[in-house]
Amino acid sequence: MNNERKTKKQLAEEVSRLGERLDLFQGLVENSPDAIVMSDAQGRITYFSPGAEALTGWTAEEISSMRAADFYQGGAEEAREVMRLLREEGQLRNYQVSFKAKDGTSIEVYASFSLLYDSNGEFSGTLVAWKDFSERRQAEEALRETEDRYRGLFEDSQDAIGIVTADGRFLDVNQSWLDLLGATREQAMDMNAADFYVDTAGRDRLMDEMARHGSVKDFEYKLRRLDGREIYVQLNITSRQASDGTMVNQTIARDVTQRKWAEALEEVVQEFTATLDYQAVAQKIADNVCTLLGALTVNVFRLEGGTGNLVPISASGLQVFQPDTESFLSRESGISGLAVRERQAVVSQDMLSDPRITYTDDERAAMEQAGLGPSLSVPLIVKDRVIGAVTVGAAAGREFKEEDIDLVRS
């Protein structure tokens, strides 16, 4: 008898504990913001939690005559596919699916499915918990749209923008950056920012400013494009932390070469108006052209009316023809003579092998010793009269552009 009473007491305690667990489970289910839905083996809804009501707009009473398949956007076919996967896997976790709300809108959810079995081990239905991620997806889409918008601003900017590591590696550049430096994206990604610097002293000043302030503003510097042409840029650089914790430099470069040219030309005009010394003006022209074009040498020649010879009156850089000496070029010789005869700018990639250009033996020897590459000569014309020429020599690989000719001509 005592054993029987003990057994009954134990059973009562177990029933009590089970009831407590059921109450706890019901409390969790009833108060969960997630949708929890049960259906029988025929797919009829047998339980619809308050979270499911809030998520779908349906009440438990309204869905009493509905089947689980009615909630799928794909209807019965999609429901059968989910059941097939569920039977194969035994359960599904965080399965992305779209359910229909009462107002017809689509609800994007993560759904976790489980199979239910009765005491005999027979399939009796399914239990599914839905977690709404519509807001999360909307936030992700908004973030993606923002990223796309800023990417568009980055790519379409007229200013050259580059993201550069502290040691000079390019992480990203826009099209304006590639156009500025005359590089393809593949070339830029394989190069270092230092490859485009003209002088190390300027680079050291730039690095010093970055080290002291973490940024630079309106820093003017000369860069060398891949085609060898030197340009002036105005740099604005800000150091910031990337998502991986590394420090990168966001660099905005604006081409100010035209402005520098205009300033240099204004200096020549002021020099010209302040003095009647034509040699001083010619020297100013030679120095400015040499600096702005990054040339190896610039010579200004005066055309003598009587002899037709071209006499050097100023030189900058490597002085192939010394001014104030007895040296001269025949009007029939050299790229300068060709420019004077044809009354137009002449560009030659190799003056010594160019069939248009002739030299005396002494002139050819001087040119060979100088080792010049591409050259440009522009006739000086005043009131339709040729009075001389400006000739520019550059290092191998340089390609003179129309704007270079315009600068010398102006």
C-alpha cells in the first residue's frame, strides 16, 4: 500500500512538474514576438500564437479554417517542397521564405520547422517558428542603396579620388584618377603612389604634414604621368581608419596645371613690361617652359634676318646650345629650322633618325652627346613674321600633347 501511495505521489509530482513546464512553455510562446504556428498532419492550423497574429494580421479565430499552405506565396506547391525538405532533413533552421499577410503583402521570414509525432511515433503535424526579417532586409537594402549612391558619386566625380595605404599602395581609385595619371586600373593597382612623384623633397614635405596633422589641405605638388608628362596637382588628403582597423589615406587630387601655366605666363608678361632686355625675357620663357613641361632642356633661338641662322639667346636645363656664344643653327638644320621653315610646331620622337630633319656633322655630334629623346619646336611669330623658335627636349618615353604645344606657343 505504501509503495502504491508513493507511486501515486510520484506521479502527482511529475504531473505537477509537467504542468509547470507547460505553463512556462505557454508563457514563452504567448509572449514571444516571433510567430509560432502548429498544424496537423493534414496541414490544418491548430495553434496560432499572438506573435503570429501581430505579424500576419490574421487572428487565431480567422485562420481556424485555413491550412498552412495558404500562407505560402507559392501556395501548395511551395508548401509541398518545404515538407519534402523537412522530411529529408528532419528539421529546417533559418529557412528563408515569404509568407502572405492578411492585407496581401509579403512577409520575409526566417522559419524553423520541426516534425511532430504522436505517442505511437506516427507523424502528427509540424511546428514552425517565424522570425520577421523584413525590416532587416529593408535596412540592408537601404545600406546597399546608400553604398551604391556614394559609389556613383565616387566614380562620377570630376576630381581624382584615390584610397591609398600608408605605404602608398592603391586600394581603390576612380576614373578621374586614372585619367589624371594616364593609367589603366590594372596599372594603378600594380603601382605605388611614389612611382608618380617627381621629387623626393616634395614627397618628404607631404609625408611630414601627414605625420603632424593627419591630413593636408591644398598641397600643390608635381606628378609624372605614365606617358612622362609632368602635371601640377592640388592635393587634399585625410587619414581615416578602414573597416579592418588599418589606416588609409583618402586622397583628392585636382589638376591645376593650366592655372600654373597661366601664372607662369603672367610672370613673363610682367617681366616683359618691366624691361626692354629681350634676353631676360627669353630666359624667363625658357625657365618657365622647362619647369612646366618637366623638360630636359629648353632653348630659345633668335632668327637673324641677314644670315637666316638661328642663334641661341637663352637656355634652361641641359644646355645643348650655349647662349651668348658664337654657336648657331642653320635655318636648314635641326628641328628648330624645320619649325621656322614650315611656320608651324614640329614634334619628333627621335630627331636623329627623323627623315624630315637634317644636321651638319658638328650639330649631329652635339645632339648625340646630349642624348635627347622626343623633341618639340614651336616657331615664334610676331605680326605674321617668324622671329625665332622655342625648342624643347625631353627624356625617352615622353609624348608631347596638344596642350604642351599650346603652352609653348602662348
